[in-house]
Amino acid sequence: MIYDYLIIGGGIIGLNIARALKLQCVDARVKVIEKEPEVGMHSSGRNSGVLHAGFYYSADSLKAKFTRDGNASMHKFCKERNLRINECAKVVVAQNDKEVEGLEELKRRGETNGVELTWISQEELNKKFPLIKTHQKAIFSPTTATIDPKEVTMEFKKYVQELGVEISTNTSYEKRTYEHEIQTNQGVMRFKKLINCAGLYADKIAKDFGFGHRYTIIPFKGIYLKDKHNLCGLTTNVYPVPNLANPFLGVHYTYAVEDDSKIGPTAIPAFWRENYRGFDNFSLSEMTEILYYEAKLFLTNAFGFRNLAISEVKKYSKSYILNLAKGLTKPLNMSGFDSWSTPGIRAQLLDTKTLELVQDFVVEGDEVSVHVLNAVSPAFTSSIPFSQWVVDKYL
């Protein structure tokens, strides 16, 4: 069997590329291979579940367009497939004059990107969301929502199978053998074109095909502190003004689709790619390579990595992360925040030449293979239009 398209990785991007291919080429033979027993077991099933609106990103970025359009597309998909969606919106607050300037920059970006945003004063906040506080004013984002990422990813699996896509789980890439052939743990697979959507391992596979040589993945561990019964009483997402120099949005409140709430996430530098808990999935070679680059970043303090790493490690303390969140609201009942969420690992691409974290989507490829090297947050929100763009541009 020779597949027209062989996709490595059964996450939200791999499944959506399969979807776009089958919708465009009904008769194409499309196969997705996934090394885990089920799809969406890494980033796609472990993210916050927030459908972002698209106002954090500069207008010249791929993220700006894909997040705005992806928010609408994901809303539509969830409603068509009768999936749960919490239309809870988002408020971005300021704590001082400097952060008000940050709000104004976010509002400008939102307007440029065509995202619906409104200013909301503290007086208006008191009426609409009485538990939230801000300095002078805040941004209200009505199109931000939350979903269950596992539920949505599994529904995309079901949908692409309905379209005729073949999915093989427990099937891992091992090496490239010939130009149009790879070795997997289930045997040799042949293809006309390969699409690499392997997330944490996308850079490794890309190098086998001659791509991604200036990049490596640096993993960051994200966990949330959960209030399973929403004892705090929040009814919307509450975010701080982020540091736009790095791709992390800071500690915030998420009001989830299950009617629970959570504080986080952390962005703690991990020591190997699947460093979820303890020594699970430990790899000495991965740790050696990742520690080499993390040491370089720490010593040079590139993009403020040293300060970031120190502050993120502190977030293992419940009291520390709670104190960070307290600046966003009036006094809340915090007693419900008593358990940690399932950890997730963010596959963040590092440019090894400039020692910068790459903030936008990165795709490389030729007539044989295409490699999605960087699909970080808000990749889940952006997955439908981003995947269509990959198909239109590269396939």
C-alpha cells in the first residue's frame, strides 16, 4: 500500500490536516499514525481548553489571522457536533499605569486583527463581574470561550474516520529508510507525501528529511491549580497583561466547560520531552541536549529566560501561585483550589542561532515531506484554518 498522504501525529493539527486533505481530495488515501494508544494524549488533550479570540498577536503574524478565524471555526464545529462549549468570555485586567499601556497595545492589536473587543471600566466590572478588579479599565473579549480539548479532539478523530481517513494508534515513527518510505514499529510504510505533525518530536523527524536544522524543541511543563466545584465563584476567564516578549500569558483564571475553575498555568522548563511526572518517559539523551540549551539560555539570560525559569519554578508552591492570581480579583474563596491538574508539556521551538523562542507557526517542506515545526498556543484554537493553510500552501 502506498498512501497519498501519510501524517505522523494524531493531535489536533494532524487530524485537521487529514480533514482538510479529504475534503479537498475525496479519493486521496490518507493515513494518520500515532505512537500512543489514542489520539490527543499530549498537548492536544492536555491544554487549557480556551478558545482564544486573537488579540495578543501582531498583525503580520500567522497567529493573528488563524486565531481569529479559528475561534469562529471551532465554535461552528462544536455546535454542529453537539459538543460542550462554555461561552464565558474573557476579561484582561491591569494592576497599574504601565499595564494600562499594555492593555492599550492589546486593544490596538485586536482592532487591527478584526477581533471584537470592548473597554470596560471598574464600575462596569462591578456590575457584570463583581469579583474582578482592574486599574482604570479592562478589556472585555466576548468571543473567548472554553471547551473540553479531549472531547473535541476525539470528535475530530471520529469525523475524519467518517471521511475515510485511516488512523493507526500504537504506531511510532522510527526512521526514514528511503525517499518515500519510513520504518515504524509496525513495519515499513510508503507514501507519496509525508506530513510531520509530531509535536514534541517534530524537530527530530524533520532533521531526517533535511529540515529544521536551526531549531530544537525546548519543553515547558504546564500545570493548573484546580477548584473542582468553582467555590471561588468566577464566571469568566480573567487574565493579566502579558509580557509580549515571550509566548506565555502569565498566571490567570480559567472558567472551564465543566463549571470548574483553575489558576495557572506554569511554564516550567522541563528536562526531557515527556517529563510529565517524576522519571516517567525519562531519556538521558534528551535531557543532555535540553539541559545544554537551557544552560545557554540561563547564562545569557536570552529573552529573560533566567528570570522566567526562577519565577516559574516558584509556581510549584500553591501559596505562590495563589498570590499571583489574587492581584486580578477582589478577595475570593480560595479554599477550593486544592489539587493540581494533569501536567501538559508545551513543545516550544528554539532558534539555536539567535537563542530566541519562536513565537509564530513554523512550517518547512518540499515535494516529499512537510514539517509542522512550531504549532504552540493558540494552535488548538487555530487548528482548522492553520491546517487548511498548510494544505493549500504545501500540499
